[in-house]
Amino acid sequence: SDRARDVDSAARDAVRIIEHTMVVVSGEKAVYRCVAAPSMKVDHGDGGRGSGGAAETYERALGAAYSYVVSASVDRLLDLVEYTFLREAGCAPTSQDGGTAPELDIRAAASAAAAGLRIVDGVRMLGPSLTKLCELDSSKGKGGPSPSDGGGPAAPALCISLHRSTVKNCAKTLENLARSIQLDRGAETADGRVAAVSSDVVHAVRVVSPFHSAYKSVSKRRALPWDSGIGDDAGEMDVFVRFLVKQLLISLQGKAQNYRAEGDGPGGQDALAKSHLFLMNNTYYLLDLLAADSFVGSTGGVEGADFRITGSWFRDKMTKTFDSEKARYLKYWDRLNSHLTDVDDGQLSYQNNKDVLSLESGRLLKSRFSGFIEDFERVYTVHRNFTVIDPRLRVMLQDDIRGVFLTRYAGFFQKYSRINFSKKNMESYLKYPPQKIDSLLGQLFLMQ
């Protein structure tokens, strides 16, 4: 999105500003050395060479000038980086309660978190060099100003403040991302397909995943809601990803619960079936895109697009949820088997011509065929409006449904369709031969 590109560009610009500040400081230091070094050899009229009150005052003046320029540059850098977090990364406090600005959606929060980690990476890698550049090597010569006596630049201390401020603000962007998933208000899908929140969280995990070192730099210094340890006890990126996935599952369960609430209304049991298909769709989608052993398709050149969660916890949790929901969903098709019970041969009696069953015997088969047709049409009419986007999952579910009842129905149909159990309506009872049922099941879950 445009916002994601803007936030990423702002983060890259912030890192470039650090690099440019290093160039400025390096240039000022070169000028200082060119001016200060000859002064050590100039006779200032006090009988000495490069010593005495005048020389010391002169060198302190040079140090003060250097300190002013360098400190101003680093101070401006600190302001610009802070501004990037406040304006672009959603870290600005509100005037009412001192909290964060209005909540970002998940993708915007993910872009802000990735931008924050990128800036931390820049500060982490360039900050020590910048701090070193800002220091004056007072120990290598006499008279050089130092921070301890008030003559050195404040820039090194500002560099430390830059790192602390960046870590603090980046931690806030990570918390904002987690909170955006917790507060997701996206509605459940009407046809049970993958929810937008699943796609958003996959995107979020992928955009933050390249910044392992930056995340560790933050977690070591800040206690986070999902990781209270600091220093050596701080967790890696996997801890954060696991927390995001946990919040996603809570969100998906809440949306599935909304389907179940419909089960108390006109939708009845069919709304419950949709909740199971909804969770199947989403867990299969997450397994496919994030599990370590799943199919990897074309991903282009986006950073983190090939990221996979290697921890066994992810595959185990997603697989367990998927299998559980699939078993519950297939029960709605299993009810068709209740009509496919055999009729004892002793219960079948024929009329005088022995070609047509007696009225009572015919009713036994009529009730089975009509019951099957009624339930099949009702279930099929509802479930054909459900959607499974992934063709592999769609074929898998179609085959699983066939496995629930079609083989049994084929045997039942073959056995009893040969018997003339109705004088006038045989065609209506036999309007669904197994081949037709098979064809209809092949049309389930197609995108509407």
C-alpha cells in the first residue's frame, strides 16, 4: 500500500540521515585536526611553543567550536529520528491520556514495526561508529578538551540517547502491532473463506522477520508484554511471532463464535458447519504460507516473503486445529448414512406378480431414499455456498466428503434400485445415482 511504502521510505531516510551525519561529523573532525594540530607548534608569544595560557585557550576554543557543530548535528539527527517514529510509525501520544495515537490497522502497524526495526538496525550498526567519531582524542595530546572538564562535545551522550530513544519507540511499534491484531474488528466472511486478518498477520510476520538482530537489541533492553525477560533472558524473534499467532487464533476463534451465534437463529446447524469450514480455511492457509515444510510458491523479491516458522509448535497447533474442525465439519455429511441402512430380506414381500414390492415393504425403501434425498438436498444447497479458495484444500475436502457416505450410498443404490418399490414414482426416488452425486460434490466450495 502507499502508506507501507511511505513508512518504509521514511525509515530508510532515517538510516541515510545517520550516514549523512557521520559524513558531517567526520568532516568537522578532519577540519578540527587540521586547525588544532598546527596550533600545537605555533609560538603564541608566551615564551613557549604550543603551551601556556593562550595556547590552551585557543585549543579550548577550537574544541568548543567542534563540540557546537557536532552536537548540533547529532541533536538534529535525534530530532529527525524521533519525528519519524512520531509521524510515520504511530508513536505519537494523544493529548487526552498520554497513550498512543488512534489505532493502526494490522498492515499499517506491521509497516510501522518493520520501519522501527530498520531504524534500530541502522542505529545499532552505525551508532558506535558515530559515537567514536564524535569523541575527541584528548589522551593523544596535551590540551585537548574532554567531556570531563566541560570542553568536550555533548554529541557522544546524544548518541547514547539516540539509541535509547530508538529502542523505546521501536518497542512501542511492536506493541502497537500486537494490539492491532487483538483489536481487529474485521467481520467474519459470509461464505467461510479465509479472513482478511489471517492474510494481514502473515504479511506482518513476513515484514518483521528479516530483523532478528534488531529485535534482539530491543528485547534485551526493554521488557515487552509477551517477553518480560531482559538481557541474556530476552527472547528471540520467534517469541514475538508466536505471540502474534496466538492473538490471531484468538481473533479467528472469536469470528467462528459469531457463526455459532447464528446457529441459534434461522441458520441453525448450517451456521455451525460454516464456523468449522472457516477455521479449516484459515488454519490450512496459515500452514501453507508459514509452516516450515509447506509448499513454497513464487514469492517475488519482497523481504521475508519466504519466511517459515521452524518451531514445531506452529505446525502442531495448526494441524491439531485443522483436523479437529474437519472432523466436526464432516459430521454434517455423516448424517446421510442414517438413511442407508439395509432392509432385512425377511421384511421384503412382493405383490402377486412378484415384480413390485408390497405397499408396506415399499415404504421401507421409499422412506430411506426420500430421507436421503431430503437431507442431501438440504445439506448440499447450503454447503455449496461455502467457499474454499485453495484448490488443493477444495479437492481434499470433496474427497473426504465422498469418503464419508458416497461409497456406502453407491452400494445401497446398486442393491435397491433394481427393486421396483414404487409403481408411479421410481424416477423421483432414483434421481440421484452415485455418478450424479459424485459430480455434484465436485462442484462444492467453488468461488461464487
